[in-house]
Amino acid sequence: MPNETTPLRAGAVNVPYGHVIGNEKWKGSQITQGIQADMVAGNGFKRRLVQFRNVCNLQGIIIVEKTQISNQYFPAVQKFVVLELGMTLVPVANQGEAAQFIIQLVHEQMKDGASNPFLNKRSPTLLEASLFETVQQIPGVGKTKALLLLKQFGNIYQLCNASIPELEEVVGRTLAQQIHTFFTCAI
């Protein structure tokens, strides 16, 4: 059984771990442009994910290898990908499982592209409406205040991490304290 430093053999070519060999017919295709792996090292991965989301007109799927070693970084990646970027996060145990997942997605796309929920184009209005309705669920926040909060903070993650003085600038002292308490106090 090869270890992570031993390259695999594909025919007459040695393939190092973390690399992919594909048929030349896929060169320059959307699938090869979209497949990129990146290590979670500091905050460098955030820039790459934002670039991927901005370039991709499809709803992106982020596949994360979650092992005992990388388990400590997973919550931070999960918060960033799901809450800030609004993308789908799929944890896998190893590269083989990631490959199987990608293969399964490709097979589903070949069967019927309309039935694959990950391939549906994003509906920004639906996402914005859902976010707007979620912010209105905060006690004391109505339509007007929800709109002001979303204009100022952009998303739930930024809103829940806002300080009382930042919130005061938008909604006043009393409501700012209520919102801060809502996000910081455990039920």
C-alpha cells in the first residue's frame, strides 16, 4: 500500500499525490478549470474560495478532507464557506472518497442535469429574501431595520459578530443591545 509521499503509477507515468491525470479532450473545459485543491494554511484558502465563487456561475461545492489532523480547522472553514459565502460544504474522509463524490456528481449530470440540485443556477433573489426573512426573526427587528442591518453588514455572520457600537450606528442603542444579546447569549 503506497503512502502519501509515494507517487501512484498510472500506466507508464508516476502521478504524485494531489495531482490528476486526465484526457486532453477535457483541457480548458469548465470541469478542469473548476477543480482545484488548496491546503488550509492560515487564511490563504479564503481568497481562493472567494475567487472560485465569483468566477463560477454555478452553485459551488467545496469538498474538504476532514481527518483527525485537519479536524481542528474544520469549524473555521465551515463557518466561512457556509455562512459567509453561502456555498455547499461536503466533508470527506480522504482523497478517494472525494474522487468518488466527484464521479457521482458527473454521472448525475450526464443522466439529467436538471435533477442535480448542485447544478441549478443560483437565485440571488430567493437567497436575499430568505436572508431578509431570517433577520426579521430577531426580536425587535422589522422590515425597515432588517433592510438597514443587511445593507450595513451584508450577511448573518457579519451581523452576529458586530459589536454594540457598530450596531448602534444602524439601529440605535436599545435595539443594538437586544441584537447583541440575541446573538451572544446561550439559550
